[in-house]
Amino acid sequence: MSDGITWLADAWRGDAPILFVTFARGISPRDLVVRLGAQPGEVLDPITFAEAERLTFNDRESARVARFGECAGWSYAVEQGWPSKAWWAHPDISAGGIEVLHLTPKPDDPPRECWYYRDGQTVGRFDIGERPDEGMAFLLPAFEEAGLLDDDVSEEFDSLAATLTALQQHFGLSLPRQEILNGRLPAAVTATVPPENLGD
């Protein structure tokens, strides 16, 4: 059974507030982490979420670490430490006909964001919980089905979970929850020192 990605809502609000998530279709997981800043061939032994946290925060051996894999036809990378290179208008990571979707949690500077790149171009972006911009209008049917376009929503309506549901439906996204939060995954350093500019 697929885990989908709606569980990220609980993770971001709970024990994994700084988990930058990047999906790519058309390249391998190892190629994805290279595009995110890793050195080709420099893959760490599989590590846990907690070990990645120690590398980037406690031990400060690295500024950013990605653990990676493949799920539901997409390569994925979950990064910890400094913000991902996939954030903030870096369409080059999708060069060569690749499709890239990036979710950034921004716990210290909300709102959370979604960026979508394809074939070296920025297709669009939006604040999670808000209406997609013009470039991503193709998501509107999924947003409507998830209740995000309703005029009257209750105070209990969870716009974060609803947005993740819409993205999951449209793109067919899934992430292995237990492997990411409690298991071991191959890893790579995607930044050795804090980036000078946003999203480097």
C-alpha cells in the first residue's frame, strides 16, 4: 500500500520540521542528488534521519545532507540542514527534459512553498495552502477536489494536508514514511558549508 505524501503534514508539524523534499522524474536518485549539489560518486553509507540531523546540526560536519531513493516512479531526496538548492527559482536542476517538484517547509519563515520545474524552466510556484499561480493552473481540478477552492471552509480545515493530497493525486507522488523517519537510506552531502545565497 502506498504511503502517499500527506503524512508530511504531521512530520513538518512534529519531529521533522526541517525536511526539504524534492521529487524528480526522468533521472536516477543518484543523479538527482548530484543536481542538488552532491559530488558525483560520493555516496555515504545508509543513515537515519537522526544521523543526518547530527551531521548537519550537532557535529556540523556538513551544511546539508540528502537521503534519497525512488518511489512511485519518481526519484526523491529528503534534505536536512540548510535550505535545498531546489528552492527559489533554480530551474537548471530540471535541464534535459527532467521534471522536478520541490516542497520547502520554511518552519522559521512561513508560508511553506511548492516549486515546479520542467526542462530547464520554472513552470510555477505557490505558497502551500494558497491557489497555484498561472503557470500551475493545471492543478486547479485537483485543488477543487481537495476542497481548497471552496469559499466557505471551516476553521478546522487543514489546508496543508489538503494541498499535499492534491499534489499526491495529480502527480502520483508517494514517499516511504517509515524509511524516511525511522529507517536508513543512502545519503550524500549536498552542501559542505552554508550557502552564500538562498537556494545555492
